[in-house]
Amino acid sequence: MEVSRVTVDEVRTRMGRGEPLVFVDARSAEAWGKAKSQIPGSVRVPPDEVAAHADEVPRGKAVITYCT
């Protein structure tokens, strides 16, 4: 698995090409509770519970994680 940082512009470009992406919201419970928004369709995986939620992340797509 290749891990790299991507910018917002890179994500927009990839989305524009129709690349299959899945967004993982990795904010803490506190940060998530204070958040005003979430990327539609994203999967919430608290950072201290990754192993317990790994099966919720779709396979066959590039995974883009985001947090605060």
C-alpha cells in the first residue's frame, strides 16, 4: 500500500477524472461532535478505533483520510 499526502486540488483533479475514492473521517469524537459538516458519503473511523472499523472502509478505491 502506498501512502502519500494529497492536496485539496489533487483530490479535486482525481474526482474530476472519475477516480474511485473513499473519504475516511478520522477526527476524534470531540472534534467530530463540534464539526459543522462532514464530506457526504465519508466513513467515520475514530483514530483510536481503526482496527474495529477497518471492515467499513470499501475496498478497491483510493482512501483519502481527513481530520482536524
